[in-house]
Amino acid sequence: MSSKGNLSTCSRSANANRISPNDPGIAEHMFYCEKQVKQAIGQGQVVHYQVTPVYMGPRTVPVAYEIQASGTLNGKPGPTGATP
């Protein structure tokens, strides 16, 4: 399910590795989480995935994203290490 209200702009640092000590890139960025979700789906898990943008002050671009994901396989929690 998607809607126009379900979109947000993110900066490069949300989904990229650091390129210098001053770069705000995050070690476990969105790609890291999305890769785990893809692996869980590939194992047959049903994954419930939620991303919530976090805003600070009057900024129109989120400063962070809270990512939650949980997987189930045959109605039980997904295997350890595969569940995001």
C-alpha cells in the first residue's frame, strides 16, 4: 500500500557510507536495514516494515529515520540472524 503522504526526501547520509571523518554518514544506514529485510523475504518470511521520518524544528528534510522490521515464518518469529 502506498500513498502520496508516505514519501519523504532524505539526504545522502541516510543511505551512504562515511567518506571523511566529518561526513554525517551512518554505519548502519537504510541500505543495511533494507538488505536484512530483503534476505528475510528471500527466506520466505512475512516482514512487517515501518519507517518513520524524524524532523527537527522547522526543517523540511528529516534528520533521521526510525526503522522497525519484524519477520515471521509459518506464524513464528523468523530465524535468528535473518530477522531484521
